[in-house]
Amino acid sequence: MKAIGFRTSLPVSDSGCFVEFEMEKPKATGRDLLVRIEAIAVNPVDYKVRQNSARDEVLETPKIIGWDACGIVESVGDQVQLFQPGDSVFYAGVIDRTGCNAEYQLVDERIVGRAPDHLTSAETAAIPLTALTAWELFFDRMRIEENGGKDKTLLIIGGAGGVGSIAIQLAKKLTQLKVIATASRSETTDWCYKLGADLVVNHYELLPQLEEHGCTEIEYIADLVNTNYYWDAMVELIAPQGHIGSITGSSEPIAINKLKSKSVSFSWEFMYTRPMFKTNDMIRQHEILNRVGEMLSEGLLNTTLNTTLKGLTVDNLRKAHEMLEGGKTIGKIVLNLQ
């Protein structure tokens, strides 16, 4: 099968940052599915792994990354219970296994969902990683209740990116929260309103704009951009006994003690935790993706696909990584293999 990977960490401007190569098609065993991939999406985690995982070495076998895919089950392992050959599926995989930048991939059935009806493979591939991230952040980490949150507010810092684009929709469809998103350009502001945000403010003027709209105490804050940069603003904005959740990590220690006087809770969300550690509730991701797939089929959620590139090629992967590294993408970028 054809695959695309990298031997060493090079800047995206270097034509050798990716290499195309042939490798043996893997075989499904245990609870694994072998999926023939029809479309893949690219996420910030892709370029971060490319930039850092082989900085001081040249790999003998190229590393294959990629963690968003839609495809058809080709074969199943002897312990598989949830799927059969021919099923259309979507998933985000796990960071410590071979990625989806290839024609076929092995993935554990417990982190795979049934692909939604009526969507193309490209529209579907845009969804799994970001939907899992937003769903886990809101409902598993921050403990927001479905159909709850009446008279309360959720601030989503970074509303127009991949996670923000599905997070706005999930919050509006599954809770009664007032949803405020941040964006800084007219096109990203319009995108957030289109997805259902009740209010969009500029993250470069976060505090004064929120104060202007009378939003000085916010019960839930989801940081999708930069924990360190927004920490003091979040500490000021969060309501007593509120909850802050973040997916971004931190380059420096966080002054968590600043939350003590308000008895505020703080949670990290890392979508790969369950499959990496094979937690007892790992199948939760299968259940979440099935719910998301049903909502997409029913038209309750919209795909966040915004840019489609035709074909799994070195040039297309470089272009997708370059766009993401530029920090101005809206929604998701997908490579269509069909």
C-alpha cells in the first residue's frame, strides 16, 4: 500500500519534509479493524508531531502520522464484535500507533464510530478528532450536563478552529448554555455566528468586549488556543465555583492557586488518554462517535469541512500543514483519497 511519512523533523518549507513510500498492507487481529481509507483530515497535532518527534535523528522507516479518517472496513480481527467488513466508519485513532496518512490503517473498534448517512467521506473525515475532543471536554471533564446550563454562560476561546467549530454546535444543540465564542477577523466571526454562537468577541480585546456586553462572570470557560496567554483573563472572568477546561497544554507552569478563592475547578482534556492507556471506559469514544454520527445524519450538526484537497500526495500534505501552521485556518482541511 502507499503511505506518506517523514524520516526526520524538517520545516514544512523543505520539499523533503514528507516522503511517499510503499509498505506491506497490515493484517487485522484481536479487536482491530483494517480500514480502507477514503478521506483524512489534518489537525494541529499533526504538524506538532512532525516538528518534534524526529528532531535529532533520521528514521530508518518513515513515521506515518494523521489522526482523522473515514473509510470502509476491509477486514476484522478475531475478537471484533461491533463491526463487519463493508461497514463505513470514522475515527481519530490513537497517537502511539501508525497514523492514517496511508491507504489502509489498523484501528481498535472501541474508538471507531459508524459513519453518518448522507455525508461524503470528506465531510465525515473532518469530524472525529474535534468532536471527541469537544464532547469529552464539555461532558466528561467539565461535567456540563446535557440539556443543562439554563441561565449560565460558556465562553469558547478559539471558536473558528477545528475544535471550536464543532464545540459551538455541540453546546448549542445539547445544552441550554449561552455560548460566547472568540474570533478576530470578519470571516471567522461570521463563521462562528453561522455555527450558532450567541455572541462573538475579539480575543485580542477579550475583557473589555465582554464587559461591554455585561459578561463579567462566566460559569464555564473552554480554552482551545493558549492556556498561558489567557490564564489571567480566565481567572478574572470565571464565576465563583465555575469550571475552566483546556486542550492546549502549557509551556510554563500555571498559577493554579489563583483559582482557590473562587473554588474554581480546572480540567485538562487530551483526546488520546482513553486509547493510550486502554482505560476501562475506552469504548466511550465509540459511543460518542455514534451519537455524533446520528446527529450529523439528522442534520442537528453540520460538517466543519472548509477546505478539500484532492489526493493523498506529498504536496497536498505539505500544503495542509503549511495552512495550519499559518494559524488562520477556518474549520477543517481534508484530503480526499477517492
